[in-house]
Amino acid sequence: MKTYQTIKLSADKGIARIILNRPDIRNAFNEIMISELTDAFQHAGAMADVRVIILQGEGKSFCAGADLNWMRDVSGYSYEQNYAESLHLSECFYAIYSSPKPTIASIHGAAIGGANGLLAACDIAVCTSDTVFSLSEVKIGIVPACISPYVIKRVGEYGARELMLTGRRINGSEAETYKLVNKSLPADQVDEYIAQMVQMLLTSGPAAITQCKELIDKVVNHIDMNEALTYTARMIAEIRASAEGQEGMAAFLEKRKPKWVD
């Protein structure tokens, strides 16, 4: 298993955990963490025995946003240096969003600024009801640019306008109302809820889940409704004829569990 400076990666029983591991500064990210997160999601996504990826933070908070020391350095960069650094950040969020494996963010404590890009890029986000969220970039005269595609997908245009323009703080329950997260729960219920979600994912066909993610991405981001007619028909025809599709349909008709379920 790969080792990193700022995060931890482990895998067991089909579940990979990527843990932000700078608890002394509430897991604030810098250029090293950005690079390591990109690599870890790509590495876990390519592991044949990994079925689900969980992203979480060590210590008191999920992530407090950008590391102040890193921001101090970035403030002195040229445009070209800033562009290169920002492109790496965008690539990190896209690596999470485009992972072939289902991704779950487990959020507690605080999710400030760019941390919202990490959770919004995941397929499912679950938080404690007392988590503090803020898209605070405008408060320091910048904008939440690299995270915007993922946050806007989650909350919609006008929810994003309110949260991004005001930078106001909201709690976990409000984050669920805005659809920034899928579920907000008391702290003692989050792990059990995520465990149930993981079990549901593990009973689904592994290849089908990856293809379902591809399907959603293609339909939402890349084709119009006319193209969707033939694309979706081809996809279901291919899946029905695949080994996993044949096994899944046979198991259903024979009233038994498919082979990928333990």
C-alpha cells in the first residue's frame, strides 16, 4: 500500500479509506496534499479489490480549507505560477469526481473553502449535524473557482449564489437542506449510516457501478438528448450481454444472490 506525507491510504474488505492527516492544522491542504489526494484516488480507483472509497479527516475536523502558509506563498506567485497551482487543484477535484469506484465523504467538525470541493466531488456526502460549512473565499477577496463545478452541481445555481456570494456559515442540517450533503446526522449515527451505504454498494455489480457512473457523467456532461437515445441503448445492450449482466439476471430469476455478493 502506498504511503504519503499528508494523507493515509488503507484498504480492507473492498473498502479503501483516504484520510486527510494533518490534524494539528485541522487538515488544511497545501500543494503536497493536493498532489497526494490526486494520486491516492487514482491509485485506489485502479485497485481491483477496492469496491468503495471513503474520504474522511483525522482529528477534530474534516478540512479547514487551504493552509495559511501555502496561501501566503501563493499570494506572491506570478500569474503563470498561480495558474499551474490552480490547475493541480482542479485536477484533484476531477480525480475524485471521475473515480471509477463509488466515493463517500464522511464530514465532521468543519468544511471550509476548498474543503467543500473535496466533499462535493464525491458521489455521496454524509456529515454530522454540527459540522460548520462555509464557502468563505469572497471574505478574503477571491472566488471559489476550482470547486464551483462540483458545488453548483450539488446545490444548483441559486443555492450556490447565496452560499458563494455571502460566504456565510451553515451547519450540517442546513447543508442537507441546500443539498450540499446527502445526509446530516448526529455524530454517533454517521459511521453506522455510512456502513449501511457501503453494504448497499457492495451488493451491486462492481462493473455495473462503474458503468453507471460513466452513464451519469456522459448523460449529464457530454451529450444531448438525441445522442442519449443511441448511447443509452448501446450501453444497456452491452451490459445485458456481459458476464456480470448475465450472472445478475440469472441470480434474480433463480432467486439467489449473485456471485459478487459474499
